[in-house]
Amino acid sequence: RVLQLEDFIVAFTKLDNVFRASKDVLKATGLMAIIIWVGTSALFFIFEANNPNFRECDGSIPLTGTEDEPGCYDFESTLACNEFYPDMCSQAFFTHMPNTMFYVAVFLGGEWGVVDFTWQGKFVCMFLCIAGIALYSIPVGTLFDAFGAIVGLCEEEEEDEGEEVEESPLVEYN
């Protein structure tokens, strides 16, 4: 009984009609999502590449230092830290564009695994929250609207077919 797929053909036909009716909006939303993804990734890379909150140093390096011996967070960048303390400083987040694009994709999904941003990064985060909600709501609204229209058309066609059967002249037999 479960494998009788002929019962599902009508449902899959309706779903196919829904996707066909929504394909232009879905393509435009996908393009907008890619533009926002790449654009905000570039902004995060610019703003957060030298964020000292994402820097990790060897245990022998103090986090904040003095004038004679600067600490891990006292340097402008991880590169400057590595020049003073060779190969003792590292940064795992926002180090190159593919790394940044991965984290922004995670952010667009609603997960915030990294949170210690600079003030510029915080503004990009706020924009991503608003854009993420909008990017999710556009295709959902379009698909629901198209589904309602397709189901409504199917119901009207069924009603019209039912009326045609009722309106057919009856043949009287003697």
C-alpha cells in the first residue's frame, strides 16, 4: 500500500506547479542571497581580520603587556605579533575569504559561533540578522502563495467538473 505511487502523482504534480510558478522569485532571492553573502563576507574580512579578540598566543606571552614587553592583545595584527614573537601568535577566524565566507554562511543560518566583534562587525551582524530574516521570508511567502493559488485552481476545476455533471440533461427511459 505504501509503494502505490500512483496516489502521489497528483500531489507531486501540484508541487511541481508550485515550484514552476515561483521559479523567478526563487532565482532572484538566490542571487540576492549570494550578493549579501559575498558582500558581508568581504566586510567581515576587512573589519575582523585583525581583531585581537580572535588572536591566540603561546602561554608564555602575556595577554596585555608593558612598554618593554607587549602582550598578545597589544599588537595591531597577528602578523605584527608574529614579528615580535616568532610563530607564537595565531588567529583562527576571518583569516582569509574562504574562512570568512564559511562563518558568514553559518551566521546567515542563525548560528553565531563567534561573537567578540569590533564595533564595525557588530553593525554587519545587525544587518545580517535583518537580511537573514528577509531572505528566509521571501521564498517561504512566495511558495505558500503559489501553493494556495495552485490548490485553489485545482479545487475550482473540480467544482466546475462537478457542476458540468449535474447540469447534463437526464435521459428518461420509459
